[in-house]
Amino acid sequence: QVQLVESGGGRMQPGGSLKLACTGSGFIFSEQQINWFRRAPGKEREWVASIIGDSYTNHRNSVEGRFTISRDNAKNTAWLQMNDLRPDDTAIYYCNVYYLRQNYWGQGTQVTVSS
């Protein structure tokens, strides 16, 4: 079955960096668009970034220039490099794939940005 596993979250001071990983299984990883979402405390889940194919990427405006999504299909893994972190980046980050007309989500990884 389809599985997504996130890792790499943690606590970081403002201005710091973290790199999240999403490893997928149960589907042909290289053929699917991979997305990152996040849910901040008390807020709705929001889209963060997507990668299609090997290199076509899109990022939400508030993270553009700070976050970068990438992938290594040989490792069935996508990453979200997060630089210049801000307190409002604090959230649970989820990996997502839409496959065979169904949304699949990982368990999420907590990112906390605080001094």
C-alpha cells in the first residue's frame, strides 16, 4: 500500500535551517507529483511546495526564496530544505501524493521555530 514517511523536523532558532525528508513506497515515486503541506497551531492546513517530474517546482509565496523542494527518484525521497526559518513557519509538515484518485499523507513531522 502507499506509504509516506516524513523525517527531519525539530526545534530551531529564527534564521536557522532544517531539511525535511519524505520517503514514499507502494507507488512509482518518479511518476508522481510530491507535495508538502503544513498545519500551524489553530490554523487550517496549507500547501507549501510541489515538485513535478525531476525539477519543475512551485512554492507558496511566503516561503519563496527560503524553502526549496527537491527529489531523488532513485531513493524514492523528496526533500524540503528550509532556510531563514521564522516563528510563523512553526507547524506540522506533511508529505502528500495524489495517486489513483486518492490523497495519501504521511504522519507529519513537527517543526518549531523559537528563540
